[in-house]
Amino acid sequence: QIPYEALDVMTLLSLPDHLRKTAVTICKLGRATAADVSRDTGRARAVESNYLNQLVTMKHIQRERKGKKVYFYATK
């Protein structure tokens, strides 16, 4: 079962399909890089990076840099 607590159902339903897939994956993984998300979704890392940054801009998820890696995570 996927833990959807981080993003509520109405928020997920309001997203376009391509962003919803990325958002659900972030909810499932908890804290992940674009490469982690792309492995789960089967899409290219660059595509996921773009979608993740769109979700950050929309304030649905947050981004944190640790050294060279950028981690994305959802918050309530």
C-alpha cells in the first residue's frame, strides 16, 4: 500500500496525470533523488527532474541539496 499522507487525495487529483505519477512516487519513496524516482516510474531522469521541480514550484513538495545530490520530499 502506498502512504498518501504526505499529499492529500484532492491535491493528487488536481494534478495532471504526468505530475500525479511523480507525486505518488515521491509519497511512496518518502525522500528521493530524481534518479530514484525515474527508476520507479520508468521515465528518464531528466524528465523526472523537470516534473519534480514543477511540483516544487507549485509548493506540493520540497527540495533539499546535500552536497551534489538534490533530494525531494513531500510534507503535510
